[in-house]
Amino acid sequence: MKHKSLIFLFISFLILGVMLWFVGIGDILGALKIANLWFIALAVLIQVFTYYLYTLRWQIINKMDGIEISIKELFPIVMVGLATNNITPAGRGGGEPVRAYILSRDKGYPMEETFATVVADKALDTFPFVFLAILTIIGITFYFKLDLWILILMIVAVIAIVACLILLIYMSVNPKFGKKVDNWIIGLIRRFYKKNSDELEQKVHTVIGGFQDTMKLVISDKRILHYALPLSFIIWIFEILRVYVVFLAFGAHVSPIIIGEVFIMASLIGMIPLLPGGLGAVDGVMILFYSTAGISASLSAAATVIERLISFWLATVIGMLILPHYGSSVLDKISLSSKSDDESDDELLE
């Protein structure tokens, strides 16, 4: 895992370095010198408050499943999860199983229950994302001149996200479909793992059964509609507000609509499972589209550098500092989340 992460980081920094070189390092440094530090400090506070909102939403979901745990205990787990997502290739979601593992191990709850609450938490984040992504696809036809293939790619990405979300919910509420998923996974295990297949099959039955029970409980709870879902939209508002404040630090009044659209497009790029946290690719997309929207390239680059320091590196540094507190077993789980698909699945089910 360490070697892969280092390679990914090297490629990411190389992409970022080339991009900044084309924009002009001198112009970027000049823009950074005029930044208002008070606005940057405010952006940092907004980001920290957003972490609190992430934690609060997960706490609400945990309470629905009878998992009683305080914000104080959940917050460091959330930060480790965010850091894990940042240091593993995007799209793998390495932070989610790590969060579920820590909560299960330290609080004694079944892994299938804690994992279900994490998946429900992730799914809730998807609803506002899909809503904003649809608005973005409509809006970019007015603000940006994009090639047809880019629009098609974004539409396909949104459709794929919606399809996965629907399948997840359908699997949770329809026992027959859940059984089909169960049988499909069992078929894969019998095909590729001859030894110890009975033990693996039993683990799959237990995990899927527990997952379905927990997801049905969470989905049917009205507190999802009343508290957790609105909170997801508020979180996205604060994400956009943070970027807006960063631009204010450079004296630029950028439309929140444009910021939201660029933010969603960058998030879609960040889901490509090639670079950790989409580092390099996300930065490049943000600079490109902000420049296309009429903001100078040097200002776009400077604001993006500061914004990514806050949104990407702040969580990564905090999470990595907290990680040793949970022991070496968590590092093993992070390593497993970065393994290739052809490696041992029985390890991942343990």
C-alpha cells in the first residue's frame, strides 16, 4: 500500500506541477501574496464545522440502529475515514470500511451493522450530489462551452451513481433480490476459492443478512427524512460556501452557482479510481473551469491551491495524526482497501 500511495502521490504532484507551470508560478505567487488571511481562516473554520456536520449525520444514523456513541468519539473516526479516502485511489471508498471496522472493534457492535450505517451515511451524501449534478449538467450549457463527449461522460456518471443507489436500496427492501446478490457472491467464491469456501459462504450470508436488516431499519426511520437528509444538503451548501470565501480572500466575487458547478464537475473527476483523492486531476479541472468562467488563470490557480490545502490536506493531516491512536490493525485494513481486485477476498471478509 505504501509503495502504491507514493506512486500515486508522485503522479499527482507531477500533474499539478506541470499545470501550475503552464499557468505561471510567478503569477500564482503574486496572487497568493494579496490573499486576505482572515478570509482564509474563516474558510478553515467552515471546513472544520463541515467535519462536525459529517459526524453529526453519522451519529443520527447510528442512533437509528441503536448504536449509542457521542460526537466526541465519532469525530476522530470520521477524520481517519476521510484521510483514508484521500490516500487511497479515489473511487475505492477505503475510508468507509475503515470507519466501520474501528466502530465495530472499539464499541463491540457487529461489523455488518456498523458497515450498514456507514453505507447509509454515504448514500445520504449521494442524494444532494445527484441533485446538484443534474443542475450542473443543465447549467454548464450556459456558462461553459464543453465538447459533447464531456457532457455525455458526465451524464453517464450521474446515471451510474443513481443506478447504484437504487440497487442498494432495492437490495435492502427486497429479500428476493438480496438473495440473488447473496447467491451471485457465493457463486464467485465457489468459482475462485476452493479451499475454506464454506467458511467464506457463511460469512457472506451473515454480512448480507445483517446489512439488509440494518439498512431496512435505517431507511424506514422518519428521522432520515426529517434530520439526516436535510443535513446532507446543508453540508453541500457549506462545501460551496468554503470555496466562495476562499475567492473572497483574493478579492474575487464569484457566483456561487459557478462555484457549485465547478465543484460538482471536479467531484465527478475525483471519482476516477486512478489518483488518491483525485489529486492533480481535480485541481486541474477546477483551474480550467474557473478560468473558462472568466476568472484569471493565476487567480484561479492560487484560489484552487488554497482551497485544496483546506479541503484535501487538512483532513489528510488530521486523520493521519489520529490514526496511530487506533493501532496497527487499522493500517492493515487501509492496506487491504488498496489491494488489487485479484488478491485474497477472504482477507477482506475477516
